[in-house]
Amino acid sequence: MCKADIISTVEFNYSGELLATGDKGGRVVIFQREQESKNRPHSRGEYNVYSTFQSHEPEFDYLKSLEIEEKINKIRWLPQQNAAHSLLSTNDKTIKLWKISQRDKRAEGYNLKDEDGRLRDPFRITSLRVPVLLPMDRMVEASPRRIFANAHTYHINSISVNSDHETYLSADDLRVNLWHLEITDRSFNIVDIKPANMEELTEVITAAECHPHQCNVFVYSSSKGTIRLCDMRAAALCDRQSKFFEEPEDPSSRSFFSEIISSISDVKFSHSGRYMMTRDYLSVKVWDLNMENRPVETYQVHEYLRSKLCSLYENDCIFDKFECCWNGADSAIMTGSYNNFFRMFDRNTRRDVTLEASRENSKPRAILKARKVSTGGKRKKDEISVDSLDFNKKILHTAWHPKENVIAVAATNNLYIFQDKIN
Amino acid sequence: MRKRGSRSIYMPVHRRRKGREKANMYSKGTKRKFSDGVDNKAVAASYSLQRQSLLDMSLLKLQLCHMLAEPNLCRSVLIANTVRQIQEEMAHDGSWQVVTEALGGSGHGPSDRLVDTEVLCQSLEQQDGGPRLYSVMGYDGCREEEVVTDKALCSVVVGDRSPALLLGTIGHCWDRGELRVEDGVSKDSGMGDEEGTRSGEGAKMATGQVFGTFEIKNGAPGSDPALEELFSDVDASYYDLDTMLTGMQSAPKMGPYDFLDSLASSHGSVSNSSCRADLNELDHIMEIIVGS
């Protein structure tokens, strides 16, 4: 398996028609949903490759003697404003705005030039004709329109488009910057948690996101399991948070690994803007923005790993950063786990399911079977014991269609797209 | 800022298993069997070995961070915090362990270093079903005092040595950096960073409290060479976190032996056998990695 093919981010656009993936090799692959057609009634909107382009190349920082990875950390779509689609893609240091446009028609019958493009001899032109548009093979091209560089000393972990559709934020380990989409040569620094003395550093920023409706509000999460909500109207530098979300620690479960597993790997606002969801190593928590002292819901993703933390620390799996996502209605949430398992939780019924993304277990149009990890002494048939889990097969990136029950799951270098079954 | 008062080292084990399930995908080495009943000493010793092993692992990870082309700051910070936590705890009660081993003679060899990883992840509480009580040999009449220590592991099961020795050792032999040992409700103890603002109150042992508030300053160097040897494990400046964190930011690439050198040099003239042994071990690991 080629390391460069490992998928590092997955994101649907606003309509759900397009699905973008970024990989470790710096490439972006965009899938487009096929329109339903009469002659293929069973292919209910399959996703096929629409465009592939190299977004980032490996670079070398000569000053620090470090290589800058080309791995795409995040992709975020911009709202569509014309026929073309735009997205932001970022690696550790540079954010790029790409415009993806398609041409499926070409004009034929020009007066001044012939079919090869050569100019016609003016004396040969005896009559005028109107060029006609003829269909051609669809051609999709991606062009970099903006490059937002040199604003981050540390590795960028998040980008988020603001609801004003004019600005966006980018966050690295210690700072959050605010950009205008049109301006590439400067950005505003709105959060800076770098201590004066780097030896005193004990906490880093792990994720940041803009509020979906209030363009002045954003949140950022930390490696200590806290979330800070900031209002940009309060001050130019949002070092003092408006709200501080932290769940008090359970003293009975404290261990040397408590801090590591409390580190938040992803934060996502609900579509409604009323809730936000955070993912730490073992659980997903839903917070009401109006209540700071504890989450309103907590879902255990793989609690059976709690007794294996020492081993997971040894093999570095404890540092894996899992993402999480909401469905369009905010009634369900999804996140990944190990062994190519991913979990979905229904917030209303409190039911949860574990599914597997693997080639052997899913034929096209077959229904996914629920999986179970056995934690007890007796392993039932079809259950998997914790010791048999493959910790190299991790699902870190998942995405949910904004309107329908279609999900995209990235399992290392494979992308799985699952849809709701229709009768 | 986490509350220092409530701190348990172990993670709760979900006791859905009937009997002890031995199959552990990541078990390292031999399994230790607990003797009849729970032996405080055995638990404490095995725990301290596990903790040491975790510390070694963490330091190795941090060292490797220097090697990578792209050090992941979040990971480094989390590991460094873990190391700090372990060191704080070792300073807090590690000395008691040394006392135990010195006086009681634990007799645990290096082969016992590798124990079931589950031990470290278990809740101490769960083994007994209640808050742990450790008996501390008092002095002035060998009075045993029961102490609830907020789940901090500090088993001091002293053998049949005279309590006077214990008193003596507590009194004036902590010359490895600054250690502020406080009772359960107080704040964090610094690791050689904070200046002591409290006056040293000596080793007073109030009933119900294991640790009084005595402050150990960087006093006169080893008044008693034998006692220095005793506390050779308790070296507050053992691992220079500052060097490591600074090194991470300013000097992105350290040679394979740079870390070891900085480690060695930061201790100055303090030579303790376990430090050297660990350095040798790191040295050995480095050789394997470098492939020389």
C-alpha cells in the first residue's frame, strides 16, 4: 500500500453533490454524485471521480532544516457562488483556494479562426456565421486562485469558513488567524496561547471552528480537554474566552493517561448552531452552548480500550486524532474507531451501532452488518475480542451528507460511501 | 489546573470478566501473581516499577521526537506533561519507596520490571473496594498510624528497623532539588522550579496526615554519604524537562547522542548509579536505532 494514498481528510460540499478527499501525497480527489436517470434506476446517485489535482507539494524549510509535509490536513468547501466550485485545502503551513470549473461544451464555427485555431486569412472570409455550442467530453480543471502562506509557525490543524462567506479562520498548535478570502498577504491573529517561555508550554490548540450562523463566534479546543468559545466583537485579540467548557474530572478514574485521553481531537458545531460536539480518545460529547460546566450527552466510542491505555500509549495509538460529524438534522452523530469500525449514535433513541468498512464485508448494495466487540469473558459468535482488533486499521475521517443519509468513511487508503437503503 | 488532592494512579478496570482474564494483546513479560490477600508492599513495588517503566518509555518517545523531521508539538507536549506528572508523583512519594526498599528490602530485581501492563491501568480502589489505608510506622513508640492518603500511592511499610532512623532520614536528607510535600488539599508541588515560601517545618507527622508541610531546600550537599546513596533514586533534576522542551523548539535536529549528553551534563557532578544505568540503557537503544 502506498503511503501517499492514505486519505487524510473527507468533506462534502454544501449541497452534498460533491465529495472531496485529500491524501498524504498532497492530492485532492473530488467525487460527484451522478444524477438519477431512468435507464439506471438502481444506481441511486453513485459518486464517481470528478476531478483530481495536486494541491500541495512537499517543501523544505531551509531555515529550520525541516521538511514540510504535503499531506492535506483539511479541506473546506466554500459556498457556491457561480458555476464553479471553490474549496480551501491546507497542509501544515499553507492554505490554498482552488477553483474547480468544468467545461462540457465548446464553440465551433468561428469566423476569424479555423478549427485548428489558426487565424484565417481575412480575404478568405466570404460569409459570416454564428458559432454554435457543441457538447464535448466534460473537462474539469482546478486552478489555484489564492495562496495564503507564511502565517503559521506551527502546524495548521484546522480551517473553517465563516458564515459571512468572506472570511475564514486557520488554527495551528498555538495560534488562530483570521483571513479574508480575497487577501492573501496578511491575516489577523485572533488567538495566541504561546507562552513567553516555551518551556512553560503545557497546552496546545487542537481544533477550531466558526459558528455556523454567528460570524463573530468561534470555538477552539485544547489538548487538556477544554473548549473556549470566543466572540470577535469583544476584543481584537480573543485571548480571553467568552465561554469556557470543561467537564470536571472524575477523580476515581484518574491515571497518568487521563490528560492524554482527554485531549480533544475534533470539535464540530451542530447545523443548528445550538450544540457542539467534541471527540476525545474514548468518547464523543455533545455540549449545549449555554451550559459550560458539563456536556449534555456523552457517548462511549470504545470504552473497552480503557484498560489498554498503557499499551496504546506504547504504540502511539493513544495519540490518534479521530474526527466526528453530525448528520444534516443533528439527530445522529458518527465517529471512527479501530479495526475499520465506525460508530453511529442516534441522539433521540440513544441507540448506537458499530459498522465495519471493509471490502470483504461489504458488497455493493449489501446491507452492512452490525459488529460487536466482546468485552466479557465469553466471546459470542460473530463478536470480535478486543485483542483481535487491528489497530493499524483506523478510521479517523468520516463525513455525512448535509441533507441525506449518505456517509463517506475513509479507511486508510480506501474511501467507502454508504447510503440509506430505499425500498 | 487539575486538583492535586484527588489523584489516583490507576484506571478502573471493568470487572465484567470472571476471574482474571490472562489474554492481553499487549502483555509484556511475565505476569506477577499476587500473594494471598493484597500485600501493600508487593502492590507498591510493582506499581513503582510500572511507573518507572512508563517514565522510561515516555522519555524515549520524547527523545525520538528530536529525531523526526517533523516533531508533532501536541504529542510532545502531552508526553512531556505525562513525564512531569510521573516525576511529581515520584518526588512526592518515590522517596518513601526508597525508604521501603532500603529498610524493608524489597528484593525486586530488574526482571520484575516487566509486569502485566494492566497493573498500571487498574484502579487501586477496585482491588479492595474502598479507599486505601496505608499504615505508616510512626515514631516515638512505634505507633502505627492509619492514614487515608487520597489514593496517592505511598505505601510505607517499614520493616523492623528502628523508627528513629525513619525520623532521621525524613528530617534532613532531601538535598535533591526542592520538594514541597503537602497535604491533600494543597496545590501542585513544583519540581525544582518554585521557590519555597513556606518555612520548613521539619518532619512533623500530624495524626491522620502522612505528609506534613515540610520544605526541602537545596541544602548542604550530602551530609551523609550513606544516606545520599539511599536517596540516589530521588533526583529532582534527574530529567531536565526544560532542556527537552527548549531543544524541541530551537534545535530541531539533535544528533543521536546529544540528548544523552545534555542529560548527563545537566546533572553536573551528581552521580548516581541508577541514572548511569538508565543512560547506558538509552545509549544502547540509541546504538540500535542508529544501527552502529
